[in-house]
Amino acid sequence: MFDRTRRSLLGGLLGLVLVAPVSAAPTPKASLRLAAQRTAYRPGETARIVARVTIEHGWHVQSNRPTFDYLIPTVLTVRLPAGWSAPTVSYPEPKLWKAGFVEQPIAVYEGEARILAELVVPADAAGEIPVTATLEYQACDDRTCIQPLEAEASLTLRIGEGGATDPAFSSSQPISPGGETPAVAVPKVGLAGMLFAALLGGLILNAMPCVLPVLSLKLFGLVRSASAGRREVAAGGLATALGILASFWALALAAIAARAAGSAVGWGVQFQEPGFVAFLVAVVALFSLNLWGLFEVPLPQRLARLGEAGGGEGPAGHFVSGLFATLMATPCSAPFLGTAVSFALAQPAGGVLAIFTAVGLGMAAPYLLLAVAPGTARFLPKPGVWMDTLKGFMGFLLAGAAVWLLYVLAAQISPERVLAVELVLLALGLAAWLHSRTRAGSLGRRLAAVGMLAACLSTIALAATATPASRTAVETGASAAGGRIAWKKFDRAEAEKLAAAGRLVFVDVTADWCLTCKVNERVVLGTAEVADAFARHDVVAMKADWTNRDAAIGAFLAEHGRYGIPFYLLYRPGQPPHVFGELLSRESVVSVLASSAAAR
């Protein structure tokens, strides 16, 4: 108390020395506004309030930790009703400003500063709670400093059900210390920047592991098209691009419709539906059987003249493979993609459609290049006998994708229902084999085709009507990336409580259908280097499993401006959470843990 009084006196004396005598009180140089992150909170939850400090142009205020002890720190005081615990207040990283009256740069806030206050809602809280905040600050310009002033603001915190993210908070998201990315900073970039990010993200999608089996299939089709001349190459590239774009337009329209109906939307969330996963299993199995030569997909006469689907030399086949490539790409996230999609899903319908179109154009860029410059096909290998061997090999790559999809399905439905799906897939293979052994146009071949169709529909029905499986591995903490880190099931209230008590809490939002998540878990989180850093800094590791639909996890992602995974967040005592990028590196994780631990 004495120290603060001493600094106030010194700050006031500095104001008297540097300011010309005036008869009136100094004009306020900063204004204060408050916004809550959500429109309502339940008892026991942690409420987040941002204090937005707007500083007059040409002036600045001292930081919370001023450079000299005679300067008055900027301090936010939050007043709450009796029975509420004191909030945790986090201040932004200051700027260094060169004053005219001292040699050493001074730590200041200027323009706009955002201060975050986190407070735990008591278990017996109810109704509307008044919250008042007072900001004490000292303002200076390039020549003078004025005496300490105060600014005040208030809001009403509603306690109850039905809370949703408040847009006012999103537009006032606190700046993280150290220049780190704030949790909801996406809208500040603007539509043009997000369109460019979406293009890059779509282009990078082509290199993601979930798309590689389809790219192998496309390579085979393009090599065959190249042997037919430049016109066929251009038509194939354009048809593939149109297939990709058509899929992204369908995804955009589905997202718009789901949001209008009040359902959760996000990148890859369709993989939370067992029926959709089973549909992809059946499609991938059919593609594999097709590449092994067990059957050909019969098309209507008009489409038959355009080309065969699935293998594809003609436009119809390339269009179908473009559709298929997009379906296989949706469980993967890529750099720039998560940011762009998160931005899109927070926009009106036109913004959603624009961003998804940009992602589709990025993913289709290699095929559009072939369409406008078919001469580039000369860099593809020449067709020959080797292609028959390659065709069979690529069938096994697609079969591997089917195995992965069955692994995803096993996390969503009971083992007995998974076994039934596998038996039906075996029947699908038997029907395809019988189809290849019977004469064209015969009754046996027609019956085999009907059997294949029935098997596909049965696969989807078995999965879609199954009871969701329980996720005991994560719930008991037995699931760990690489087995080196002991993961707990994500509990937001516990995570925030631990952070308030001084612990670092690392949150991994993952899913079995997210291949990017699995790669990060194996090559980064599963390494001894990262596990040692977790142990050294006493980090609590929490895993949020989004394999199956979970409204709480979806809301958690949305509150941080994300609608897809992987998503990694580090709760830090006395600081806003740090959000990592989609692709982790051991160096970045270890570095952030070390700097966050040092700042405790």
C-alpha cells in the first residue's frame, strides 16, 4: 500500500512539473468499455470479460509494469458482489516508446489496449450480476505527463442456460503477451486476406495424408489421358477441378443450412456421423475392387461416351474422382485452412460460399494448370505395361484408406456392429468377384451387381442405425500420444481452475478421423523431447476427443474462433491462453512451454 501511495505522489509531482498549470481537471485521455465472452454463464464456469481501453491519439498510458517506479501503472480493478472470488486479470504486452525527457524507452500502451479478466461464477449465483471495472492510468504525450486519472465502465453478467458467444467480445479479443496470436483475431484480417489464406490452404490440402490415396488414383488417370493427347489432358484437368469445386459448393451450402437450423458446423464434422464414414468405406472398397479389375462401373449410354467413372480417362471419370478427392480431404486440416474456414463459418452465407470456393480453387489449382497448359502433361511418365502393375498397387493404397476408415468407425459404434459392417464388406467383395466371373448381360452378372448395391446400402444402414460407442480410453486417461504423456479427459472448468492455481494446462482437441491430429501426436507430442518438457514444467495434459459429436467441445472451439481440428491451446497462469497452429513442431511446443513457465 505504501509503495503504491509513493508512486502516486511521484506521478502527481511529475505531472505538476511537466504540465503547464491549469485551473480545470485534466481531460480524460482514455475510455473504457466492457464485454463478456458469452451472453450467459452457468454456475461453476469461468466468465471472461474484456476491458477495451481506447487511448486518445497522440497520447499513451503507462503499462501495468512501468519502466520507472515513479510512473503510475495502468491497473484494472473489477468489483464483484459479495461471495465472488477475486478475478484473474491479464494485461497485454506493452510497446516501447522513446520519451523526450529520458534516455531509456518506456513501456506503454497506445491506441487500443485490451485487458482480460477471468472470474469463477459461484455455485449459488443466479440471475443478473452487476460487474463494475475501474481503470487507473497515467497518460503522457511526447512532452508531458498528466496526473493519474480513472475511467469506469460496467456490464451485467447473466447467470443461466443458453449462453452463446457475444460478437462484442470477439471484436475485442485480448492481445496475448509476447506477440502471440489471440484466440479470436481472425476477423481483423479481412475477406481479401482470408481468401488468399483459403487458396493456400486448399493447395496444401493436396499434400495431406488423407488425400494421397486419391492423388495416386488421379495420377493413374492423368497418365492414361496424356496418351490421348493435349485435348484429353485439358478436359480431364477441367473436369477434375469442377468435381472439386462442386464438392466444396455442396459443403458450403450444407454448412449454411446446418447453421440456419441451429446445428453445429465445422470442417470435417461429417466424419462424426457413422453413416457417412460407412458410405466412404463402401466407396473406397468399390474403387479398390475396380482397380483390381473385378468389375467396371456401368454408366448410362451418354455418360459411357464421356468416360468411365472411377478410373477414368473421360470427363465423367475425372469429375467423379474430383468429388471423391474432396470427400477424402475433409478430415484433414492444413496450414491456413483452419483459419480460413473458421473465418468463413462466422460470416454470412456469401462469405461462407466465397471462402469455400477459394479453398476449392486452391485444391483444384494443379488440375486447372493442366486445363490451361496441357503441355505440362509431358512431365508425366509415359504409359506402358507398367501401368497394370501400378493400377493393382494403387488398389492396395485405397484398401489401406478403407482400413483407416474402419478404424474411425470402430471408435463410433459397437464392436459387434463393426463386425457386421466388415462381413457385409466381405459380401461386397464376393459379389464383385462373382460379377467378374459371369458373362456380360447374363442374369448372374445382373444379380451380382444387385448384390453389390445391396451390400453398399447395408453397410451404410448398419452404421447409421448403430448405438454410439463409449470412449473409455480417453475417459480413464489411458490414451496417450506415443504413451509418454499421461492424458486426462478434457474438463474446461478444471483446466481453468488449475491455470488459476499456477499450473500450465495443454489441451489437445483431436479425433480418430483427423489424420493431421494423429501425425502431430506421433511426431511431436509422442516424442521424448516434448514429454520431458511437459514433465519439467509440470504441465497438465488434457485431451478433448471430438471423434463423436460433442456440443461442449464444439462450443469450446467456436469460442476460440475455430471450427475444425486439430486445435491446441495452452492455459497459462496470469496470461491469456496460447493457441498453436494446426501443424505442431517439437521446437515450438518446447519453446512456448518454457517461456510460459518462466512468466508464471
